[in-house]
Amino acid sequence: MEGREGEAINDQAIPAHWSEKPAEERLVLAVLNLVLEMVLADSRLTVEELDAALEMVNFYLDPPGLTVEDFGEMVADAAARPPDRRSEITGELLEGIAGDLDMEGRKKFVAVAMALAGSDGSFMMTEMAVVLNAAKRLGFDDPEAVVAELMTQGPSE
């Protein structure tokens, strides 16, 4: 899969000049990396989770977006990296976009991660760790309180 300007976006490497990219491109990189980290957090990928992941990523991409095959390759590439490195990359990207989002936008980002985590019918502790780390890297002082608030609001709010 090639990104704009011919960059391979499934490499999960943050280009040295990533922070100079337009906010929209930084957002796409952050979403993609967060989705990949969420998918790999529980070591299983159900059809429901795959559908939710593709829907989330493709929302930010120009049509036709990612195919199942594209996403499968990205998951395989991401799985080959150490989890700590994946988390570090995702965290840096989230910190980079935090300034582009108001607090409600940041909460929506965390809510999307939570929705993906629960899309396969369960919310594993490893997925919760990714969600909490995302909230922290997005600038929330009390990630647990943000997640608790979002859990009490439910999906429709």
C-alpha cells in the first residue's frame, strides 16, 4: 500500500519530517497505527473487528481506501515489530495530533479506540492498556477517568 507522495504507510515508521505534514495526513497515520495496535492487542482478529477496523481507517482515506488484503498485509507487518516499538510509534503520533484536536475531539478518538476494542464482543485487558495509553498520549491527565466517563455515556452519546 502506498501513501501520498509514494511513501509506504504500512512500514509504521515515522518519517523524520512527519510533523511537517498536513494535519490530515498526521491524523491518518495516527488512526492507522492505533487501529493496528488495537487489532494486535488481543492476538485475534474476528470478522467483526476487521470490519470495524477497515471502516475506521477508510473513513480517513480517499476512496477506495484499504482492502482486506491491504489491511491484512499491514497487520502482518505490524505484528513483526516488537509491541513496545508499536506502542512507542503510536504514542508519538498521538502526541503529534493532540494539539490539532480540542478535548472533545480527543475524547472521540478514545471512544473510537474503545469501540474497536469491543467490536469483537469482548474488551480484553491488553486492549484496555492500549486505550489508556492512547488517552494519556492524547494529553489526558487522568486516562482512567476519561475511559470511565466514556463507558458510562454509552455508544450513542
